[in-house]
Amino acid sequence: MGWRALGYLLSGIIFWGGAGYLVDLWLGLPKVGLLVGMLVGAAAGMYLLIKQMSQLLTFTD
């Protein structure tokens, strides 16, 4: 279960951070997209983690 949580968080940060980095390259911004992408990725990873945990807790009760 712990590895799944780590995977959700890291994959969200890496994917959305990479997307933000590509937006930075495309628009010529000074790493603003990278920061925003990493924050969005962390939030998305937390959302998926909470959603998965709530389904697991509901299933076991």
C-alpha cells in the first residue's frame, strides 16, 4: 500500500512537472510552468491517493 501511495505522488509530480517544463520551453517562461506543474501534480497525486484510500476503507468496513 505504501508503494502505491508513493507511486501516485511521484508520478503526478513527474508527469505534470514535465508538462510544465515543456510549457516553459514553448513560451520562454523562467520555470514558472515547472513550479505550477509540480504543484498541480502533487495535488492530483494527493487526490488520487485520498480517493483510493476512501474506497479501500469503504470496502473493508
